[in-house]
Amino acid sequence: MEHTYKYAWIIPFLPFPVTMLIGFGLLLIPTATKNIRRMWAFPSVLMLSIAMVFSANLAIQQINGNFIYQYLWSWTVNNDFSLEFGHLIDPLTSIMSILITTVGITVLIYSDNYMSHDQGYLRFFAYMSFFNTSMLGLVTSSNLIQIYVFWELVGMCSYLLIGFWFARPIAASACQKAFVTNRIGDFGLLLGILGLYWITGSLEFRDLFEIVNNLVHNNGVDSLFATLCASFLFVGAIAKSAQFPLHIWLPDAMEGPTPISALIHAATMVAAGIFLVARLLPLFIIIPYIMNLISLIGVITVLLGATLALAQRDIKRSLAYSTMSQLGYIMLALGIGSYRTALFHLITHAYSKALLFLGSGSIIHSMEPVVGYSPDKSQNMVLMGGLTKYVPITRIAFLLGTLSLCGIPPLACFWSKDEILNDSWLYSPIFAIIASLTAGLTAFYMFRMYLLTFDGHLRIHFQNYSSTKNSSFYSISLWGKEAPKVINRNFLLSTMNNKVSFFSKDTYQIDDNVKNGIRYFSTNFRNKYTYTYPHESDNTMLFPLLVLVLFTLFVGSIGIDFNRGVIDFDLLSKWLTPSTNFLHPNSNDSSDWYDFLKNAFFSVSIALLGLFIASILYGSVYSYIQNLDLVNSFVKKGPKRILLDRVKNVIYKWSYNRGYIDTFYTRILTVGIRRLAELIQFFDRHIIDGITNGVGLASFFMGEGIKYMGGGRVSSYLFLYLSYVLIFLFIFLFYKFEKLQ
């Protein structure tokens, strides 16, 4: 077993050869590399699968023996300073490694089809393999400086992947925004690492925790400075996991390809901040006020993410705010000491959200031939609707992911979110009320998303149909200059100028003639299959969805506490036993099934209430009840109705405009910093440079004036010199005479 642990360092570097081979191939033999470009998906999946097998083997050994292993080797030694690199294998590493590899494999398989007609196909897989290497290196790191190295590599890969379609200005702006925002967190993380090294003289986790614990209890370190260092470490996690107030980059990061959103912005990269807090939780518990700060940021993010997702029209941005909110739940659980519950929700949310993102990619893939190859249209839920009969498999997968995230049993997120709500009641009733309210909001906006996408009728109007049945198109680049050419088909989006009310369902239903215009098109796309537009995705895109559906259905069973019954077994608690000794005392208390069902009834009732409200406001039920006398009497214009409309408009504008946080940052920070820079530039150019230039000009003009006073005769210069001497001598003697008097 120790032999296996010793060579666990190979796990992070298994995907790296794919990046190197693609890079060297494009550099040395570009033509041959591009000709076999579809073959590069196989080694990418293969190498990550080997890493998954290694990770699963280590996880099994962790479960059986609860064995923590650390292997180090010296990188540099200088007097008393020694910097060591290595790997640390413990339950947290095992969880993250399995999560990264399993989700990564499904995303790579999905991407083979999704990116098949993009010119950047090879570049995409090179970036993805390098990202997997960076992320696996991060979770296996044995000290803070090693974490920081891979932390920066993950940020670099995120920058490259978000801006993958860099020719689009909005994508280029999004990757720059993500880069700058994460630099704030990275700078804070670096300051925290340097501060802790100054205090302890070590970067290894075990030594760090012991030394800080002794110093704090013996008053050997200033508590304010220790708290400041820990806060800086937490700033890094805030930026990477898109917590308030550094969350602004995550929605814009959806400008990258959808598989990127599924991998790095739902399951792995945003989980890096959660991983850092979980890894350093023994340190944060020792230092005062940090746990309160973590829980406070978590609960603010929970509520803010849910409210900002309420009125979003872009399906990926809505999922991005959902990710932000769910990561807030995990951060809240860590802040209240529920370590096991936090990691449990990290697992269940990762698989459910990856399923939703890949499902949204399948929806976008089906909508693009209809609305044109524009993300503003193909991702806009206002232009969707009625997709159930076109994408039935995607619809079932998306529905299961939606219900899981809503907390409906027996799906995965129900078990973990229910535990977070229960633990929050033990910690703070205020936090528990906010978390419970957000659970209802989550059910509302997630089911709203589902209904706008799949319910009702397709809200696209077609005109100028052609009787030609064998129209064709071919795509080289999904977003590049050579866009697909659709023959004999013009789509007029008459609903683009219309608005969808926040709390009503305006379906903009198309008439029968328009419905009949949706027909079959024969394509030379792939194997000349006949598709219906919108059409279901190919099997290579549906297979990862089905795999993630299985995870969403059954992964919650690893955290079910069977101690309530006859069987004395809880897989997740057994897995995390070595890391839970420092936890909140109530985070792992077993209870009987009656208490569990009572708590579950409360959380499920809130979720069902959110689902019911969304169904009334956005579902087909509305079309049946809107003509009832009761409804008509209720919606008549009156003082109450006017007040209600105003409240709805305020909520809608708040949500749709992202809480005005981006506007605030733009006007206060961006514009403010620019004006300050302009002021400093004015002061430097006109005051500092003005004084310097003024002295020079004064000297120049003085010299010019004096030179005309000279006549070139030595006797004149001598007379002038003696005159000055006599004048100064006279003044001196006069001063002396006055002093003697």
C-alpha cells in the first residue's frame, strides 16, 4: 500500500503528455497533426481515465484503512530554509481527485462532438488536458507554496479557456475580467502565505497547524496579525470560488464553450476555493473571527446568487448564478464547522451541475441551426420553449438535474442540502432562515428555467419557407469567420423586441402555419442523418449526460447515515473520519429517522412551494387558469395591483441587472481609478514637470539676458567684480558699525 502511495505523484502528470504532444505537433508537423485531429480526444480520455483508476484505488485504501500519507523531496535547501515539494494523500485529496477525473472524462467525451467543427479543436483539448493537470496538482499539493504554483496555473488555464473564442470581443473581455478579478484574490493569497511563513517559518500543513495552535494559545503571536493573514488566505478562496464580492467574473465566464462551463465553472475550478478552505480549516478554527467571516460570506453569497438568478434570460448565466449560490451553501457549511456536510454537498452539486451545464449545451446545440450561430440567441430562454418533443433525452436529463438541485428526494442534492439546513439551525437561526428561504428561491428559478426551455411552444417565428427538402450546411468553425451557410432558410426573430414579464408567462405562441414551417432538413453534416430542427444531440453527447444522470440519482447514497437504522454504516463519515476531529460538535450527530423525516419534510416543502409558484407563473397551468373569474378579479388594476407591479419591477430590475454590482464596480472602481489616474497625470505633467521645466526656462532666459551685458573686455569685468566686492564690503562694515553702537 505504501508503494502505491509513494508513486501517487504520477496522478497529476498523466494528462500532461497530451498537451505536450499536441503543442509539439502543431509546432513541428501542423498539417499532419490537424489531419488526425479527431484522434486526439482518445489519448485525452485515456490518460484521465488512468488517473481516475489511480484515484479510485487510493480512495478505496482510504476507506479501508483511514491512512494519511505524505511524501516529500527537497527542491532547494539554503541554510535554515528548505523548500520541499511532494504530495499529500488524505480523504480530501481522494474526494477531489475522483471528482475532477470523473467529471473531466464525461466532459472530454462530450467535447469531442460539441467542438468537432471548431477550428480550435486541438487547442481546446490541449488546454483541457493542461487544466486537468493543474487541478490534480493543486489537490495533491503538500504545502502552501506548491498549492500557489498550481493555483496560478489553474487561473492561467481558466483565462485561456474563457477566452477560447478570443476573436469575439465579449469573450476577450470576459477572460480579462476573470483574470483581473482572480488576481485580487491571488494577491491576497500570496500575502497570507508570506505572513504565515513569517509567523511559523514553515509552509507544510501539519507543521503550520501545530505551530499556529501553540502560538495562539500561548499568546506568542499578535491575534490581529494572525487574523489578518488568515483573512488574506480566505480572499484567495473568495475570488476562485466566486463568492461575494468577487463573484462578478463567473457569469461573464460563460462566454467560453459550454463544456468549459461544465468542467471549470461548475465542478472543479470553482471548487478550488472550497478545497483551500477545507484544507486550511484546522487553521481557521484556531484563529478568532475567521469562521464567522467564512459563514457570513457564505450566507450572503447564497442569497445573492439566488436572487440574481431569478430574472436571467441566458440559460448559462442563470446556471452560473446557481453555481455561485450553491458554493455559498458549501462555504456556509464550512464556516459553521460542518466539514463532512460541506464536502458531501460539493460532490452532489458537482455532478448535478455538470449534468445541467452539459444539458444546456445540448439545448444550445439544438437551437443554433434554428436561430443562427449566435450565443445571444441560442442561449436565450425567451426564444426557446416547447423543446420537449425535439430533445426528449436532454429534457429528462435536465429535469433530473433540476429536481436534484431543488432538493427533491431521492436525488443527490437533497441529502446534502438537507444536512446543511439542519446544521445551520444549530449554528444560527438567522443563517438558517436565509438558507431555507434560498432553498425555495432555488426551486423557483431552476424550475422557471426548465419551464421556459421545455414547456409550451417554440417561441421562434419562421417566414420565407422553402419547399426544398434537401437543404444543407457545413460548419468549419462554430464561431469563426466561416459560419455555416444555411440554404433557402431565413429566420426572422419577431420576439426579440418583445419582453417576457418576470411573474407572468407570455409565450408568444406561434400559429399553425408557423408550426408547419418547422420541418426536416437533410444535411451533409456528419453521416448525412436527417434531423429535425431543433434536434436531439448525437450519442457521443448524450452518453455523458446519461452517466451524469446515474451519478445524480445514486451519488447521494454515499452520505446517507444508516446509523439511524439497523445498519451501522455511513460511507462518507467513514471516509472523512481522520479529518473530522476538529469539527462543530453537532455536525455529525446521528439522529433517528423521525427527526430526519421531520427536517426533510420542512426542506422539501419549501422546495415544492418554489416549484409550485414557478409552475403557476411560467408553466402551462397558467394558460388554463388565467381566464378564471378569480384570477381576472385579482389582476384588475387597483392600488394593491399597482403596488405589486412596482415591487415586481424592482425585483426584476435588481435581478436582471445583476444587483447593480457590476455597475457599482464600473462607476466607483473603474471610472474612479481612471479619473484618479488622470488627476495624477495632470499633477505630474503640469505641476511636477512644470516646476522642473520652469527652473530650466528661468535659467535659460537669465543666461540669455546676462550674456548681452558682457562686452568682451577684461578691464570691464574686473571693474564690475571690484564694484560688487566694495558694495558687499560696505554693507558688512555698516552692519558691524551698527552692532557696536
